[in-house]
Amino acid sequence: MTEQDAPPRLRVGVVGTGRAGAVLGAALARAGHHVVAAYAVSDLSRLRAEALLPGVPLVPVEQVLAESDLALLTVPDDVLPGLVAGLVEAGKFHAGQFVAHASGRYGYGVLDAATRVGCLPLALHPVMTFTGTSIDLARLSGCPFGVTSPDQLRPVAEALVVEMGGDPVWVSEGNRVLYHAALAHGANHLVTLVTQTLELLAAAGVDQPSRLVAPLLSAALDNALRYGDAALTGPVARGDAGTVAAHVRELGEVSPEARVAYVALARVTADRALAAGTLRPDAAEALLDVLARTEEEHR
């Protein structure tokens, strides 16, 4: 590829060098873009910037925007709308500037105020948990990104993701919140479920509980991804109401919090197993009756 054929390199400004911002800035720099300035609030964010964006000056937000062709706004979801509105009101964006964010919740609509003054909006959400260290750069290889943009900017959005090593997955503007809710439900609640499981096993006197459950949970995840509801096993899927009742009683003694989670998930699991045909209707009736009684007893 000649220099003439090479894709244009952008001057990138990073507003917010938290776990995601510093890593995405480093990934863009690795792809040949020029990270010219960054803004950091906390001492930890400054340390991340020094480690992942060496030599990049840390300057006020206004200067980051003034010097960049691509402004990457990597701030918390609840901060993003107000930040955009305030910067537009202050006249800090410039026409023709790409403005991207990495929020899962929002599409490009949250950047409407910037779009009205001539900016080019992009939503690039990496489907990955970040440590904020160089380890994350390797994890970006093949990492899916939820991409949302106006149709005419889709090639640019997808090209930036590919340059960072990611795999662009298109998400329509209207489905952005549902997309993010699904990811948060799976990833965040999985962590809660696993850590709760480890705590319960420790309470049962099991030494190194992670060693016990790692093969089981890995197999369960693999089976769920391959076979969906057909992968359901265990007392709920079998309709073993007596076993489930014993579980609930014991959990109520050891961890009321875990009991609430177990009962809620058992009800959903029973409904899905019944719909999938793995749980007989008569067994489901007895099981759901047990779960309903336990809920009444603990009110």
C-alpha cells in the first residue's frame, strides 16, 4: 500500500482516561493515529495516561477538543449528556470533527447537540471489561464492539473498530438500551452469581471452592452458548421439588440474600424448562408451588 492509498490518520483527543479511555486511545495510537492530547481528572486516571499514552499532554477539555480531529468522550454514562450539552453551549466542538463515545447505553443520539454544530457522531462500545492496563490491548484483538452511527458514517465507525483490533457489530439506535441491558444482565449478574456460589461453598467448608466450580461453570457456559435452554440440568429442570425446597431452607439459614436470588432464578429456570419441554407440566406445578410457598414464608 502506498502512502497515497493509506487511510487518513486522525489527531485523536481523549476526554477521560479511565479504564476504557486510556486503552482505546492506546489502541488508536497503535493503529497509527496521533493521540495529541488527553484530559484526566483523578490521580489514577493520570497514572493510566502516563502508562498507556506516554508523552501525550494532559490538558483541559477545551484544548483536547481544539487539537483533535476525533474527540473520544470516555466518561461515565450519566455524565455524557451533560458534558456534550455543556461543550456545545461553550462552542468547544468544531464542524467536521468526529465525536465518538464508548458508552453501551447510548447510540449517537446522545451526541445530537454536537451533530447540530457540524460534528460527526459515532458510538463505539467495546464488549469487554477493562483493567485499565496494557493487558487490555491484547484483549481487544477480536473483541466485539457495538457500533451505532448515521448510515453514512458506518464505514468510518467500523473501520476505526477494525483498526483497534476489534470486530464491529451493528446495533440500531432504537435498540441500544436493550442491547446494553442484555450485556449487563449477562456479564454483571454472572459475576454476582459466581461470587455468591464461591461464598456458599466456603461456608460449606469446601477448600479452594474456585477449583471445584471452574470446570462445572465453564462447561455450563459452553453448553448454554451451544444448545440454549436444552442445556438446562439439575433439580429445577428435572422437577425435583423436594430437593429445591431443601436448598431454599438451607440457604435461608446461611444467606438470606442468596436464597432470594436462588428462588428468583429457579422460577425463571422452571418457566424456561417448561417451555423447552425438558420439564413436565405436573413436575413444574409441584416445583412452582414449593417456590411460591417459600416466598410467602419469608415475607
